[in-house]
Amino acid sequence: MTELFPWQTSSWAQLSMRPQHAHAYLLYGPAGIGKRAFAERFMALLLCQQPESAAPCGRCKSCMLLAAGTHPDHFVLEPEEADKAIRVDQVRELVHFVTQTPQLGGRKVVLLEPAEAMNLNAANALLKSLEEPSASTHLLLISHQPSRLLPTIKSRCVQFRCAVPGREMSSTWLGQALPALDASQCEELLELAGGSPLVARQLHEAGVLEMRAQVVEGIKRLLKQQQTPSQLAESWGALPLLLLFDWFCQWSLLILRYQLTQDERGLGATDMAKVVQYLAQKAPSASVLQSQQWLLEQRAKVVGKANLNRVLLLEALLVQWASLPGPG
Ligand SMILES: [Zn+2]
């Protein structure tokens, strides 16, 4: 059965014990807090034939079919590729599903994530289903950025804010989820994950701490002229490009901030603190700003999945960084 995270217990009680369920819910909150798992559990509850103390039983026919992904009365709508739009023809399939009679004779549930990925045509097609609700169907819309949704969509949903874990709960949970790591490694992961414990766990599974150490070591060798930009770019062949660009964007911001404030405590990411401090003292702000601008432009291309030559791109980045401290 889908995991309920400890920070979700009171939200779950609030939602699951409603005497009557709304036709459409908008479950919203920042990315990386477990909204999808929460919505999947709620879908299981709505479909379960014998719920027990406001939880899906996990044993009935409906629960079994759902766990196998073959429940005929559930429908999951998401972009076909991550970060792409939900298209109008996908929403038309949903609208068709809503008009069908439930095959198991109970409810039908639709899960749509992220709702802001619908383009205008898709959103308008969905509005029809929201305006003419069918009694047995429930729509669960998930949104990381509800401000980007059409007001007409939002107003037809019961809006439900999903709980965000606090810093302490995130650390505790991550420590339990990854018992092999010590407290400082967990803190480091959480920092890299922007505070989200679930993103932190994913990063760990992707081996991000090892990658980070490799990158930081590489930059130090680059600045000491022990390795050339092209050697380094080659050796980073297996690292995710977006992660690299995120890190370099963060570091150039830290350099600029340190140049303005001279505040050592603000350096945060301890593994790069010395390098950031060194570059802040050596590099002219104008060069750092220029590099930051370039990084943001290239990052947008990486996000847009432009056809990039990654070695050349990384080499260009590293040539810039190698020359930041200036001659001598
Ligand atoms: Zn069940």
C-alpha cells in the first residue's frame, strides 16, 4: 500500500474522514513533499471495497487491481514526457473515461499531475468534466504551482493544501530512511535537495554525494591548473547536466553574495566554501555576473532538452571558470 509519510498524518485524517467526498479535489503544495503518494493512497481509499479505519484495506479485489495497475475504474493522466505539456487529446481520453459506467460498480477515480502542465486547450476540455460532474467519479488534481491554474478550474475543486515537512522532521525521516548515512551526510543531502526529504532520498539513490565530491575535487584541480577544462569535461561524462548547471548557478550566486557581504556564514555549502571564497576575492564581479548570465541561458537550454554537445558545453563552462581568477 502507498506509504503515508509522518508529516501527512493529520492531513490524511482531515481528508479521509470527510463525511462526503467532493467531485474534484486540488491537492497542492511545493514539489518534493509526497503529494503524489498521498493522492495515490487517497485514490486507493476511494476505490477500496472494505476500507478499514479510514485506510484502504490492501486485500479486496479493488485494492489488488489498483496495486497491479490494472483497475478498470482508475485513470492516471500525466505528461507523456517529464516537463512536457498535457495535451488536449489526452484530456479527451479522460473526458471519455468519466462518461463510462464504472466496471466494478463502485467509484471511478482520476488522478491528474501536474495540473499546471495542461495547456489552455487541455484545461478547457477538462472544465467540461468539472462542470458536469458524474456522481460516481472523483477527480484528484495535483499541483506544485496552483497560481498557474485557470481560476475557473480552481474554483470548481475543493482545494487542499498538502502538509510540508519541517526541517527537523525531514532530518529525522531521512535518517531513518537511509540508516547507513551519518547525520552530517543527511544534512548535506537535504541541503542539495532544497530541504525536500524525498528529493534527498532520490539524490542519494542516484549517488549524488559521490558525484558532488567528484565535481568539487575537479574544480579544485582545475583552479590549481592540475587538470585542463577539456580533460575535466570528458571525465564528467556520466554526470547529469542539469545537476551540474544547478550547482554552478548556486556557486556563482554564492560568489556574488560573498563579494557583497563578506559573510562567511552565508557560504552554506561547506564543501565549496573555500573555493567560493577564493574566487570571490580574485574574480571581478563583472566576470562572475557574465558567467552567471551564461549559465542561466545554458541551463534553460538543458531544461528545454535542446540538442547539446555536452562535452563542448562543459568545456566552455570550465574555460570560463578557469579564467575567473584572472591572469597570474
Ligand atoms: Zn481494499
